Amino acid sequence: MKDEYQIVPVGYVRSRIKSRDQAPRQGRDSSVEARIEILPRFGDALRGAGESTRLMVICWLHQADRDTLLVHPRGDKSLPLTGVFGTRSPARPNPLAVYTVDLLAFEGNILMVGGIDAIDGTPVLDVKPHVHRLDD
Amino acid sequence: MKDEYQIVPVGYVRSRIKSRDQAPRQGRDSSVEARIEILPRFGDALRGAGESTRLMVICWLHQADRDTLLVHPRGDKSLPLTGVFGTRSPARPNPLAVYTVDLLAFEGNILMVGGIDAIDGTPVLDVKPHVHRLDD
């Protein structure tokens, strides 16, 4: 069985958050607006994406530690060590982040969204419509 | 800027669905139960994962077509061609699937979950607790 796969960024997050120490603990706690710039060669994949006002954006947290399996939730050392699959820590074997966000504006290859705390330059891997029946 | 990243399966889906033509159109439409087998070397990451009854499981749909950018939603040719980012089609540049599922049982490195339509052998990339505040 093939054991590794290649992912390819389809775009990048553009944000006023420039480093990890500026990032809030959870995207939805913030009122941060971010711009998702989809690369021109994937532009066709956006056709009709503006029909949904709620999107799921999957990012690759390229600065996260992939070797950590146990963390103190929210960095609080008074909380017991917990497996990363039991937390939303960025540290995890595949540092994927799933953001459920409001689509604020959409023009060309640019999506403006609310509630993404990823730092400027974070690779975007996928965009999907959020579907209540599937995702809530 | 680095343009490609390697993902690594942390486990596999075990299911009675053995091929794509047996799979329903959407996981949550089905009552399919699946077993998620986490590889032993990632076992520590599961510590505390059983605290949540709702999980987000991210899979890599290894049989999906990565070159398709436009699809007829749900395979219905009467519907106009739509960009894959506007649909939940498995075909997409990075064939990531996000399943929000009920955790039915948890023992050792095995999670029993309801509502995953991925075929037997599908790589699992990540498991997260579903958090209402973030994900609904």
C-alpha cells in the first residue's frame, strides 16, 4: 500500500496575522477577516462556489510541529496531556485545519472570509460548501 | 515558497463498502458504520479522543480524480457544470473528505463511527473533536 501522498496548495491565505504569536487560539473566537487567493490554474474550480454563504476551508498549517502526539490543551499546563486527535491543536501528524467560515465577498479568484486565524502565507488545500445536513 | 507537502496516513478506514460503486452519494445519508484503525505509532494521539461523542475525520480519497475542476453536481447531467470547490464531489485537486461523525465505540487504536461512506482501505489523515462553536 502506498504510504505517502503529495498535496499541492490551491491557493494561499492573505491576512494581517503575520506570525504565530499574533494568532488567536481559535479562528472562530476572532473577528479576523482573511483573503483566500486561489491560484489561477485552479480558478475553474471556483465556478459556482459563491452560491454558498458558508464555506469549509482546509489549510495546511505549514509551521506546525508534526512530531508532537500529546499536548496540553490550549497550551494550558494545568490541563493534563491529551492526544492531539482529542484537541484542535495545530500540532498533529498532518497539520490540517478545517475552518467553517462566512463568505463575505467573492470576486475573480479571491474569496474574502471571516474567522480564519491562519497566518499570512498559509497554504490552502481545499474549499467546500458547508452543508448543514453533513457538517453540523 | 515550497510547493508540495507530504501527507502520511495515520490509519485506515475499514468498511463493508469495498468499491466506489457501492458507496452512497453522501456519508451522512447512509447508516454505514465504519471502523477507523489508527496505526500503532500514532496511538498516543488518541489519548482523550473518546471524550468527544462527535468527531471530524479527515480522509484522503485515494481513488479520486485530481485533475477534474468542473463536475455535474451529484453526477446529475441535467445540472450545470460547477467548480469542484462549489460541490462535495470526491474529485478535487486535493481529494480530502471531512466527515462529521458519531463516535459509537472506542477501544485501543480502533474507533467505531457512524456515517462514513469511504471505501475500505481509505487512508485517514486526521481526527479532531467536532466543536459546535467552531464547526456549525
